[in-house]
Amino acid sequence: MPKFIKIILVVSFSIICQIVFSQTNWTDQFNDSNFTTTPKWEGDSADFMVNAQKQLQLNAPATSSTRTLYTPSTAALAATWEFWVKLDFNPSSSNYAEVYLMSSTPTKSQNQEGYFVQIGGSTTDNIKLIKKENNQNTTLITSTNGLLNKADVELRIKVERDAQHNWNLFVDTLGTSNFNLIGTATDSSIALSAYLLAHCNYTSTRSTKFYFDDFVVTGKIYVDSIKPVLQNFAVPDSQTIRLFFSEAIDTLAAADLNNYFFQSTSNALASAAVSSLSPKIINLTFQQAFYNEQSVVLLIKNLPDLANNYIKDTTIRFTFFKPKYRSIVINEIMADPAPVVGLPDVEYIELYNNTLFSATIENWKLVADEDTILLPTFTIQPYNFALILGKNDSAFYDTINRVFINKTNWLKNDGEPLVLLDEHNVVIDAIEYAEDFYNKSPKADGGWSLEQIQAYLPCTDFSNWSPSKHALGGTPGSKNSPEFNFKAEQTALFYATFINQRSIKLTFTNGLNNTVKNAITSSLSIEEIIHSVNQNNEVTVNFKADIGTQNVSIYIADMPSCQSRFLADTLVISSPQAAKMGDVVLNEILFEPKDSGTDFIEIWNISDKTINLSTLRIATLSQENLIQNQYHITDEIILFPAKSFLAISTDYRKICTVNDCPNPKSFFNIKQMPSMPNTEGNIALVTPDLQIIEHVPYQSSWHHPVLNVTQGVSLERIHPSLPAEKPNSWHSAGSSANYATPGKINSQFSSMANNEKIIWLNNNFISPNNDGQNDLLIVYYDLPIGTALTLKVFGTDGNLIHTIAENYLTDQSRQIIWHGQNNMGQIASSGIYLILAEWQTPDGTQGGTKLNVSVSR
């Protein structure tokens, strides 16, 4: 059904009809040397003249500007428009002419609608037939490029429109009447005209070089007998309803509040008016705001179009719905569609309406990294989808609710933050996708979308996304089929980053909702807490004073998270310092993980300082203890609190599938771990200037002999004071700890007891079965450094069972370890044993003692 444009009412409707009827068929060759009568041209008349050649000529001041003349013209159907035009220059994007064959208004404006011929206006030097509707230009016919690339242009143009709305554009480039067909089109959008316009766009040197002549217009006026119809409506804000009609509505009737009946005693209309954007749109403004999810019933009566055809009584019903956070969600992302799997080679973002209310989206924005994209107006039905596509992708997904943006190749393959904002810049949803979302699947190479697993979660993060498992590579416009099932996990504090003396960033294992701002307190007064928009697992805490070297306690209360709950935690930090010798030790290593696990290296901050983790590196050494390769733990100032453990790996979650991980902030992921062969290696902790803090030349033979399988068994340091490079300083993790203790106290840890004796034992009982309970015997000594110490184990029959040490020169460690082995490398039999200790100090003093120990296998 044809649409109609509005005629501006300057007097009564009947008078206008008489005027326009007289100019349905008309000519003007300017032979009377004026343009003020038969027909009368108006507008910028002071800047036009009829020259000696009886041509209408622009005669404006020498400044860059635009000028327009108009005359009534109502030809619209079975019509022909013909005219001559000359541009005494080479047209450009700054110097061009337009002739509006049909126009609803006497000037160019936002609510103008009609059809026009454009001569020039671009770098392609062509002629176009263009439709203007709803303040948008649509090219219907265009000539070949370069047609106007001449020093000056003289043309005769003819446009035809038949009764079936077929358009033909003819041009004679010599200015005669030997027309050539440029192109054809079919368009019935606009069927009523009020004016013909001649428009000039020029720079200062072209202000007198536009010429027009020989206007010949024939045709019929469209007789409108069709009632207007309400085609759609929108609710752009809490006090406005926007009505979209099939044709222009009478302005005075549209403004009459008696034509609208709002069935509610709590609200009333404040105003009604035709929109400046289009005469087919009426904006209704209410005195009060609708409350969210309010039901509304509105009856519309007595609205005529410009031909006095009245709308049928129409009732609209809707529920006012203002989307809030996660009402509309980013539900699927196709950033890298090639190589094609089954879907078109088209990038898209799928939005999903997560509610039971229809949502009208107007003046919303999508922020993709630093690019802010204004979204057009569209509606998403309850529990339904909308697909955001680039401007060149209109040929695809035509059965889906589509939203086109003025972009191409707009999504980054390797990821970027995406933020959906409403008209008030309030965040509706946000996610920063990355290649990591593919979980190291080959689907990351292209052709497969990323899909949200659960749309209903109150917030979302990477754990709620996975590659599509659909055979086509994605599910645009339909229910997702993610590769993995969503698994809720406990949310915890992961690590803290030092920004400056008054600011730190807290990173959590999963996303948190906005209540995190209310859950954080501190012993140091807090100025502000900022919850990251696109990284909802990050929170920045700004303090009112400097952190300094004194301990600052940060308390995080129990609160909801995106997945389950965050359990209360406390972080104690101070201003970070560089790691020095003796501050941090290597405490546990796993070099032969199970298939489902991964290598890890655990370090222990035994100092009273908060260490800057970026001042530590992990390295591999040669047999000569020279650095071969080094690996950065982090380039950020990550805070490593005093007296805390940190298990370092490429994926802490893999460790936690095998081992108990009660405290995620005792783990840290790095991009690449050093090579850790299963048989032997040499791992070191070094400073940025490559000073070796400690190194462990481990061997698989360091494991307890009772173990038949060492896969998944870590080596634990018995005490940080023991030399890291000595085999006896390490022991296999106990079976009761599932053979590894990443991020917590070692199962084989033994404290350094003080005793007034010269030689003493940590225990008189040893059970060397590697269950983590009394697996080793520690012989402590209080002897001068350099004392020659011999320790031998005898059975009750007097036979020598094992020599623990012979002429061992004592050092600061003050301990020697027996793993319960005999001289054959086997576990000693159960029974009572005697340990004979003999020593000679550097000054020649000799001494000895006997100690009893019980062995139970």
C-alpha cells in the first residue's frame, strides 16, 4: 500500500488543493524573463535571476552556501519531469545541484519526503535518482561513474513514473533531447507531492555558475481514499509513546489530546505532536513516568490523514518495560567466521531478551573496545533474539530479527571488551571475549561462534561461555548449543595488583554482581570502590591515604557472585618490595603430573614483606648452574603477601581437578612454564638482573623408595632453612595429602624445634610409608659450624643398618634427615633401633651420644 507525505498547511486544506491542482501539469521556459509568475518560484529568490539567454541562473554572493527555489507541483503518478541544467564547472562533493521532482516541504528539512535527481555531489561524478524518507536517502538509480567528469556539464534530464510506480531515468549529456536510459527502479513509498525544488550547493567561486531551464511537468495527483493505519508503536522512555502510521496525519488533529484515551487514573497526557522527523510519527508525552512493568491500554480515535480519511478506532496494549542489567544479554559472538563451517562468512553478535516483556531498543549503544556504535531502533520480543550485523550483510539471515550497523569487519578475532549501553549510558550487559573462551579447542581457528551457556545468570564471565557444538558452527537466532555444560564453582579472591600507593585492583576467580562495592572494608580508610564494567571479576579499591609499609587489612564479606557465592576473605598487604635473597624460597615442585594435571612450582614468601611478584623469575639451569632460560611470572605489580604460598602453573584449574585447592589466591597462572623433565632438571628462582636466589637440581630418585608410581607426586621441601639443592631437604608428598599440597603447608613440613641438648630427634617414632604422617626422622644438632658429625643406625643385634652421615660438616641448617632406609636403599624393618652420634668440633673437642627410635612399616 502506498505511503503518503505531508503537505504543509499554510491556509485551509481546500485552498491548498486549488493551488496544487493548477500545477499538476505545467511548464516554465522563463521566456517572460522572470520567475515570479506562471508559475511562481519562491524561496531564496533574491539570489536567482533570469539571464539574457532566458535561463534561470544562480546569482548569489561569493561565499560558500546553499540556495533553493521552489514552486507548487503535485504531479505524482503517470508522471514525467523534464528539465535542462548546466553547471559551468566540474561537479564535486562541494559543488552540485539537486532537483526535487516531488517534495512534501518547500525547503530541505528533516521531515522532508520525496524524490530528487542529484547532479554531482560525490567523487564518483555521476547522476542519481534518490528517495528521501524518514530523514534517510535511498539511491534508486545511478549512472556510471565519471559521467560528469568534464570541465563543464550541460544536461537534459527526463524522469518517468508510471501508474505501477516504475521509474525510468533518462539523460542527454549534450543538452538536446536525444535521451539515453540510465536505469530503472520500482518504488511506491511516496505517492503525494506539494512542491518541486531547484537546489544549489556551492563554494564561493561557483556562486553564479548554476543554470536551469525548460521545465516540463505532466502527470496526475494521487487521490487518497485510504484510511491511515497504526503500523507500530514504541516506548522510548518512561513518559513517551511513539506512534507510527502508514501515512502523514493531520497536524492539528494529532495535537488534540481528546483523540487519545488513556485507561488509567494515575496518569494523563501532557502533549501530543507530529514528529519533526516524519509526518507519519506522533509523539505522546505523559505527565508522569510509567513505573517499570506497568500495564498500559491506550485508545486512539478521530485521527485523519491529509485527505481527511479517518483512522479506525485503534487500541494498543503493552507493559512498560525498562530493561535493566542482564535483561538483554550478549548471547552469542561470531567474531571469526572463516574458514566457513556451515554458516555464512558474516560476523555477528546475538542479543537475547531474558525477560517475559517486549523490549524496544532506541538510542542504545554497543561499545566494542574503543569503538562506540549507535544501534538503530528495534524491538526484541520476550525470550527472543536480535542479530547485530554489518551494513553489507543484509543478504544474510533474512528470517531472523536483524539489526544493521554502519560497520564492516567490526569484531576482533582475538577478542575485545563488549559493552551494551542503554540511552542513558547505563550498562545492560558486558563481556570481554578472548581466544581463551575456546578452551584451547581448534575451533578458535575460525568458523565457530562463542555461545553463552546460561543466559539467566545475574552476571557472566568466561566460565559461562564456550564454543558452539552445533554442526553449522553457531546458532544465530535460536537456542544456544554450547560445547560444555555450565558448572558453578565457588567464587574466591584470586590476586591483588598494586596500581599506586592509594589504589589496588582485586581480581576474583569469577564475576561478581554490583553488591561487591558494599562488601569491601579495610583497616585503611577507603575513598572509592569501582566495579569494572566489562571485567566484572575486577574491583579497584582507592584509599584516602598511602598504603605504606605497614600492613593494611582488606576485608571482603560474604556476598552473591555470578555463579554461587563469595565466601568472606581477608587480604593483608603492604607497599610491595623487590624480592631479595632469603625472602622467597622454592617450596614444592611437581615435574611429573597426571594426565589431567599440570606441572607446578610452589614458592613461599617467608619474609614479613609484601613482595612485588614481577621482581621474580623462574629459570632453568645447566649442570654447571648457568641460566639457560628464564620465564616471567608477571609484568604487573602483583602482590605476594608475607608468609603466604603461591603455586605457579599455566592453568591452576587443572591442578585443582587433581588436588585440593581451598584458597585460589595461593595460585597464579603464567603463559609458559619452564621445561621440567620427568627424570631430572634444574629449576631456579632468579631476580630480574639474573641473580640466582635458589635452585633445585631435582631427580626422580629423590622420591621415596616405597613409591612404585611417582606420577602426580610432588617433592616437598621439609623446611625452608634446609638447602634447596640437597636431596635430603626434599621428600615425596604424603598419600594422605593426595601426594601434593599446592598453595598450602607441605605434608612433610617439619618445624625447627629448639632444645638445650646437643643432639635430639623430632620424634622417637618413624613410619616411612609416605602417608604424610611421621614419614621421616629429623636429627637436630646444636654444634659449631664445621663440626664433623657421624650418625649411624644399629639394630638391636648390634648390626649396622644405615649410615645417615659420616664426617658430615655441620652448617646453619642444624638438621639431618633419615627417610627410614637401610644401606640397601630399602625401608628398614619394623623394630627398635639405636642411633649412635659422634662428633669432633673444629677446636678438637670430641663427643657422642645414643638415641633410640622405633620404626613401624
